[in-house]
Amino acid sequence: MSFDKMNICADMILTDAIEDMAAEDNISIEESRNRLLNSNACKCLYNFESGLWMEGPDYFLDYYRRYEK
């Protein structure tokens, strides 16, 4: 798969995860975005060798919550 397609998949996962986290944690979209974008989990999402970009936003949020604790 091309780099562009993997990047688009990661972007969609991140976008959905930001919205889901905001709703689940009752925080603003901005706060959710800042937390996720500044996380090591986000770095892993865009490290395409990790395969995290192939999973969905629920998986990514679970990964984030486990990894950041």
C-alpha cells in the first residue's frame, strides 16, 4: 500500500478517535486533540511499520489509554 493511503487511514483513525475520546471523557474536542496529538501512541500510529494505522479508532483509543498509563 502506498504511503499516501496509509497516511489517509491514520488521519481518519485519529479524527474519529479525537471525537470518540471527547464524547467518552466529556472533554472538548480541542483537549482531546491535544492529548492524542502529543502522545507516543500518535507517533506509533504514524509509524506505518507498527500496523496501528490498519486498526480502527476504538483499537487506537484503547492502545492510547493502555500506553499512556
